[in-house]
Amino acid sequence: MQHKVLIVEDDVDIARLVQLQLRDIDCESDIIGNGLEALNRLKDPHDYDMLILDIMLPDCDGLKICEQVRTSNQHMPILMLTARSGEYDRVLGLDTGADDYLTKPFSFIELSARVKALFRRSATQVETKEKVPEIIDLGVLVIDPRRRRVTLSDETIELTAREFDLLAHFAMNPGQVFTRTQLLRDVWGYHHDGYEHTVNTHINRLRRKIEIHPEIPDFIITVWGVGYQLNEAFVKANRENI
């Protein structure tokens, strides 16, 4: 089945080269050079199967576009193309809901590989969607995966798209220990050298939002020398005390 991709890139030469590369892997694509027009085009979440998005646009920041798209479409893959290569920029892009991040200049062979990987991941998510529980009850912490809503002691907690995915992954696998590499594979859907620190950053941000004492966490604990896990014993005790 042919996929349809929206390319949001103000550099016409890069946009056309990306379009040609996508055609080689059987993807139809449209090109838009500004962010506001892109947001208007993306109002119908079913028009496109993927968004390839530049961060530095003349009229609207690509990060804001990514964030807005994620409020209405949780599953469309978003690949960011940008000249910003710093770790902070990568974390910020992924944190707003991007699925992958490719810095300029980039190899078009790598672009094709990333696009195909994101489509495979998207297909897997659709297949497993029906297996997602309606509510995950962790005691005072309650997760609604379908509405992507989290409450702590009945108060709504605002999480980024990636923070929610990370928390839900732990909650659906209580007690299981995950390495940083496994979390990159399972939650982000890929692994690139140097991205393990991104996991640490997201864990720390998540703890600040759901833990009473983030420096001594109760829900998501560190297994030294291995990785992280949801503290199943604490969750069980937490439920019993409610």
C-alpha cells in the first residue's frame, strides 16, 4: 500500500530531494514551505501517513507544529529534519512528540531507512492498539491509555507525549527491569548511539511530575547497573492503602 507523506521544509532543494527519495520507496508526498499552511493541511488526521518536519521555519517553529499535531493525532509518525544537532535540541524535539530526529546534512539512504522503520513501528502500534487496557490503576496514580490522561490523587498531571509513552510502558510491564537501550527500542522505537542520556532526562522529568520526592522515587526506581523498573511492591501497597 502506498503511503502519503507531508514534507514541511522551506528549503526547496532539500524538499524536492526528499520527495524524490520517498518516491523510490513508493511514497507519495506533498511539499509545504511554511508552518501555518502545514497546520491547516493537517487538520484532517487521515490525510497523511507521516509528517517530515523542519524545525526552523520562517513563520512558525516546527516544535510547536509537532506539539499541536500530537494533540489531535497520537499515532502519525513524525520525523524531524533539522540543522540543530545538539543534545538539548534532540531531547526537545523528541519530547514534543517527534518519533525520530535526523540532522542536516543527512544521507538519503539513511532517510529512507528511517522512514521505513517508522512505518513498520506505526503498523505494529495499530496491531497492538486493541490490547491496550482501558485503565491502569497504580493506586493514587491512574493512567487512561486511550485518552492519554494521567491523574495523581485525582489531579490531572500534564505529561508530554514521550513522558506519557514512557510511563505507560512501565505501567503495562510492572516489575520488569528495562535497560536504557531497551527503552529506546520499545518506547522511542529505535536506537542511536549517544541517545541513552535522553532516557535519563525523560525519567528525571517524569519523576518530578509523579513522585512526591523525585530524588527518592517510589513509582519508577533505578536498578543500579541495569536500568529502571516500575516498583511493583510499592504499587501493590499503594492500592491496598486506598
